[in-house]
Amino acid sequence: MNKGLEVARGKTKVLYEKPGQPDVLIVQATDAITSGDGARRDEIAGKGRLAAKTTARVFRLLNLCGLPTHYLSGGEDDDDNEMLVRRCTMVPLEVVVRGVAAGSLVRRKPGIARGSIIIPRMVEFFLKDDANHDPLIDPDEIVHRGLASPPEIGAMSEIARITFEILAHAWRRREALLVDLKLEFGRIQSGEGRGTLVIADVIDNDSWRVWPQGREDLMLDKQMYRDLETVTPADLERVRQNYELVSELVGQFPSARPAMIALAADGPDSLGILDPVVGALQVFGLQTLRRVVSTHLVPGYVLQAAQQLDATFARLIYVASGPQLAAMLAAATPTPVFDATEFEAEELAQIVAKTLAVDDTIMFGRVLLVQANARSAVLHADAQINAPPPQAPLG
Ligand code: 5GP
């Protein structure tokens, strides 16, 4: 890719301007691996390739779920380990989410048993300051130093928690436990969405702890490199193999599993009952098709249509326009059936999305986002209604 000026250099990546696109940067991952805030440093041939792939796939998954990230494209193919991102002003914080006690948490709090599950997830902020080993910083201090506002701290915590849950779901589906995760945020610097807080930097195998089968001794992440007493070429090869395995496993994270929601109307007059459901399902990006049948006029046709649909779609869910049709479909097919008259459209769409989310991380993430937005709408409405009345102009 044609690169412009170098704008920044981290321990494992270099950022360049994109000629002719001032709102976009090119992030190039290098082969470096470091620990101890840069005190130990090695090169692993091909690590940049694996890191770019991993980070691009994680960001693509998060974008598909609807989370705000700086990622635009690239990084996954044979493209010199380069991904395109929105240009951001970085917030100088590392946001760590913990689902299992490990690392610096158990060093700081010996009372918390290593490996214990942390519910609710813990979110911690660390100031990015290598010279002082990235010290823990509390929210008051973040505000006091003008690094982020209270609403921004709330948004970072919420987005970080949701990101953790999405990635933990993806890892669970691969029999692995996501222990903790480090994120960084930036504010879009220019162009559309200027000032918006987004997940930025990278999320790769350096950013988390992953324990296959919940076993720390099988760890796949960078901790293995951090724990080495001396670094031999054989150690680096083992690290490389883990990074390769992780990039392959993460490659499956953003693959959407096709699903179809068949909306069945019991007679033409019932079609209108299904209209709000179509809109509500679209919020989750779910595909729908409509059929008009009739339990009392053409019962054989109902069964024929259902058999045809069952034989066509691997992942199918029926939404029927009323109880008779729902009962008939439920008895005649092995596919889940919901009765549209039993639920509000939004509620029904969420149940359908949750049913699919069991083995679909993108759908799981979308459900989390919809729920978070619903919570935030309530809190926003409450804050508005209790806001102090505007001051009368003086004079
Ligand atoms: P801890 O605070 O327990 O050392 O780390 C918590 C999580 O954040 C771990 O998943 C660790 O990999 C990640 N983490 C902490 N500091 C850094 C850092 O400077 N760089 C990267 N890439 N990840 C970090």
C-alpha cells in the first residue's frame, strides 16, 4: 500500500498517513515482541503477519456486532500486515476487563484466589506510562487530569465489558477461557463522527490471556513469553506456533452463520400482524421471508410449505401470526416456533436473536448491544426529566 508520513511508532506497530485520505491511517504490525514495558524485546519472523490477522479479525467481529471501533479494512490478506483505520486522538489509558483473577490483580490483591471467576466483570484503568510501568489510575484521577469525562469513563467501561463478553463467547465456543483483556480507546480526529469514542489501537494475542479448557498451563497468549526466564530460539518458535494457532482460531470469529426467520401468516388478513416483527428483526440484521398459509382452508399446504422450508435452511425459526398456526407448526416440524401474538415485536425479535446467539457470536454481540442501548435510553430519559430547569436569562 502506498504510505505517507510516519505519524507514530509503538513497540509492535508503526502508523502512517494514507496519502489523499487525511481521516485514515495505515497501521503496520511488526515482527517485534516485547515485555516488561519494553525491557525484553525479540523478533519472531512472521509475527507481524499473525498479529495483523488477529487484530483485523477481532475488529471485524466487533464491527459486525455494532460496537464502535477505528477499524475500516485490511490486515487479513497478503497486504504487508497493513490495516486501514480511522485517525484518532488516543486516550492515554489501558482499559482492562477481568473475568478470571490472574496477573497483576492477584499480585495486588492476594486475597483473591488466582483462577477464580470474577462476576460482575471488573474494569480497571491503567495510565499509559511505560517509565512508571503503567500505574493503576482511578476514575476521579482520570477526570482530574482531564484525560476523559465521567460520561466517557462510563462509555469506555460499558464498551469494554461488552467487548470482553463477545470475545469470551467466541473463545468459549472454541473450548477456551478468556481470562482478561486490554483495550485502548481513541476519539475520531476528523471527518464523520468527529470526537466519537471508539475502540482503537490493536486487540491481538498480546492483549489478552486465553486458557484452553480453562487451564493456565495450556495458555496460548503472550503471557508465555513474559514468563520465560531466558529466551531461546526454541521458546520463540513455541510462541510463534501459539500465535499462529490463535490467528487461525480467531479467523472463525467473524463468520456469520446464515439464518432464516420464516414469518407465516394464517391467511392473508394476518400478514399485518407480522409487519412490526420484520422491522424488529432487522435491528439484529436477521433475514426474513414471508409465507401465507391457512390452517383451516389449506392445512395440507401448511405442512408442505413447512417441510420445504425445513429442508432448505440449516438454521430456521418460525414466527406464526397466531396460536393455531403456531401449534400446528410446532407439532409438525423440528424447528423452533414462536407465536407473534404472545409477544411485543421487540421482545420476540430479541428471543429469536438469543436463540440463534447460542452458537453465533455476532448475534450474541448484537443482543448485548441492543440490551445496553435499551438500558442507556432509560437512564438518559431519567436524567433528562430530572435535569435542572434552564436558567432564566439575566436582566
Ligand atoms: P495484568 O494487569 O494482569 O498484567 O494484565 C491484564 C490484561 O491486560 C492481560 O490480558 C494483559 O495481556 C493485558 N495487558 C496489560 N498490560 C499490557 C500492555 O502493556 N500491552 C498489552 N498488549 N497488553 C497488556
